[in-house]
Amino acid sequence: MGFLSEDEARKTIEQAQRELEVLPDAQAYYNQATAELYLGRIEDAASHFRQALRLKPDFAAAWVNLGGALLRLGKLEEAEAANKRAIEADPDLTAGYLNLGLIHLNRGEWEEAARIYEQALSLDMLNPEAHASLGMAYLKTDNLDKAIEEGMKAIGQRPGFGAAYELVCAAYAEQGDNAAANAHCEMAEKLGYPISEEVRGRIGRA
């Protein structure tokens, strides 16, 4: 579910609670949890995604959102298990692969992260997050040409994608092309994306 405002999310929670007073329902728990996730109530969201899954164990969207919530809580092993369950329930669920890839990035498992993101892109070649994340995995393994290629694909699909510009900036900096690096970092900054201190140091802008 997508929300346009905090007020809309709160109304969704109230509606779900009214429905749950009448009858336990997986969709109502899921709706409540997604609204709580939007409001930053991560622990509550995880609890209610679990409630939905007790009622509907093959609820792929609930598994992947539980995995995302657990990832935000830093519970990587539980997040990995939840996202694998999501993919078991729906092998075409791109979000499950994106979450798994991020878990491997957080662990420093660059090659495995790249493999997972390649799987995600086999399902959805027009996913800018997957291209940028695959580019980051390539950057971490010094596969700089591929990092730039994936970053540029992400930018092509989402021109306002600041993180992709930073990725391309970092890869060019590693290649010693400071002119190209600075150009892409400047674009990220124009978009309001904060350049990390690590990347600033690479291009001499710390």
C-alpha cells in the first residue's frame, strides 16, 4: 500500500482496528502493518505482519514487508529468512531479491549481493534500485566499468536518482577520472543528495 500522508496512514490503522474487532483477518493486519511502517513504527509493523502471516502463511507481500522491517531493525538473519519465505511464496517478487541483496551488502558479501541483484534484474530490467545496487556491489569488487554501466542505467530509468549519481562519481574517482567524478557528484548535490565523506575524500572534496 502507498500512502500520501501520515493522516491517511493513521486512518488506515483505525479502519484496520475496527475490522479486527469484528474478525481476525490477514489483510487487515497487513494494512495496519504497512501504515505503521510508513509512520516509522517498525516494531509494531513487524508484529502485525507476523499476525497476518499466522492467518495466511503464504502471504508473500507480508513476508517481504516483514523482511524489510526486520532489515531496518538490524535483524539480518531474521530478515534473510523472511525474504526467502517471500520468494518461496512468489518467485517473481522482485522486492524479496532487493532485500536479500541489501542484507548481503550489509554483511560485506559483495559477490553474493551481485548474484542476487542479477536475479532481481532478470525479473525486472527496468528497476533502477536493482541497477544501482548491483552497481554498488560491482564497485565494492573493483569492477568499475560495470559499476558505471549499472549506475548509468539507473540514472536513465530515474533521472533524479541521487544515489546513482554518487555511485558513478565514486567509480570514476576510483578510475582516476576526477572530471567525470566531480560532474556526477555535482549532479547528486543539485538533486539534494548528500555525498558521503568517503566519496568526498576520493575526489578531494572532503
